Amino acid sequence: VDHTEAFLAAARSRVQHEIARCLARDVSLEDACGHLVDSVTVELEWQIGAVWVPEEDDQALRCVKLRIDRDLAGGPFEAQTRSSRFLRGLGLLGRVWETRAPEWIASVATATNVPRLAAAVQDGVRSGFAFAIHADAKVLAVIEFYASRQRACDEALLGVLGNIVVGVIGAFLGGWLLPQLGVSFGGTVGLFLTAFIGAESSALEAYMRG
């Protein structure tokens, strides 16, 4: 893997600009989260990314977006991800939904309360993490990522996602979309986010160096 300064700078810039460009357009909640998944999986080298949103009765999460590497596509982990529902407290997703706090699993094989464990082991899924996008107590979405190699908990990455994604996107999505999730929002968000991301770039660069 190329970890030169040129690569790090280019990758950081692509992630930053993709998120800002997405939010500068009129997008839905699912579209914004989907663009985030695409950017993180490609630029930061996670093999699986998925967006989960609460169902209408707010009793379970369902998957509305799944990006998975070709080598892992079509396996049991993908099938279970597409068909599963997660209650509060159930598995990584349910815990993050319940607590609104990010969580990292360094070793999926040895973790507890992993409903998709057998499928993950079979498909070679090694590590994962998830975080919630929320406005105050209202969780709008939970996003998860998984890797096919074991990755230790990276506080720099969690800090970047916590500060940029949860804080900024969550606040704006809540303000624009909580009344009815079909409402869209546009350019002012992108301009604000571009400036905010610039202030956080050192944290992302620290993650990429790792």
C-alpha cells in the first residue's frame, strides 16, 4: 500500500471534497450516507460499507445501502446483511443505535454478540466499526464498515468521523430532515462543511499514516 505523503494528501483531499461536494447538492439522507460509504471504502481501504436506517416504527434497523468488494460479493455475509433487521442492543449496529457512541471491533472472530459471526468468519471479515448519525437523541442512520484484514482500533479515524460526520452532517440532517425525511438540503451545508473539514484535516492525515 502506498503511504507516501503525496498519496496521503491526495486521498485526504478526495475524501474531503467528495463529502463536501455531496452535501453541496440537494440530497436525501440515504444519498448523503451512501456517498460517505463510497468515499470511505474506496479511499480509506475498507472492503464493506453499509448504511442502516430505522424502520418506520423505529423498532429495528434495515440496510438501505451496501458497498462490498467484488471478492466478498455474493457470500453469506452479504446475504445476511441485506436480509437482517437489528433491534436496539443487538450486535454492533444495535449497540451503536442504542448508545449513539462509535464502536470498534478489532477481531470479529473473538467478539461477543455478533449475529452475523458465522457468515463473517466464512467470508474472511476480520475487523469492523460503526457509528451513528444523529441529531440530539434521534438516530437518523447507523453506518458500518468491515475489513478483510485485522485492524486495531484507530482513535484518529473515529475522531475524524465523530467530529465531521456525526457532528456536522448529523446537525444539518436533523435540522433539515427530521420533520420529514424526504426533505432535501443544499449549498449552504456544503460550504460550511468544506471549511469545517479543512480544520480537521490533520486528524484524517494521522489516520491515513497508520
